[in-house]
Amino acid sequence: MNKKSKAPFDPNSFDSITTIGNIIDNFPKLLSMDFSKISLNDELTRLNYEIISSEYKDFEYSNIKECFHYEVDKIV
């Protein structure tokens, strides 16, 4: 019987980064909204996501493509 080599537990191996750019295909209506007038964070909350990037500021972007790099987390 072969012994399996055990790697030390790495809690970071369970983390995955999801960005707005990763989820936009699931919510095409967001592409046509003006986020200088509408809160992107509020819209994402309705879709069970929240922006977790600390650099994000509401109402600073008119086009969601400018926000594709911001990280989001699924609300469960």
C-alpha cells in the first residue's frame, strides 16, 4: 500500500476571486444602465452579489465596463 503524501492544509486554496466582469454575462441588463445615477451596489444586491473591493465608489462610473475589475461576493 502506498502512502499518499500529505500537503499541509492551505485555507487560501478555497478562495476564488469573482469580478463583475466574470458575472456580467448572467445579468445583461446591467450593461445598459447608467451607474452615475443608479447605485451599482444596490443593483448587484438585488441579484445576490455585493462589491467587496474597497476602491469602489458608488455613482462614479457611467458604464459598467469601467467596473469589471472590481471583486464581488455572492450573498447567501
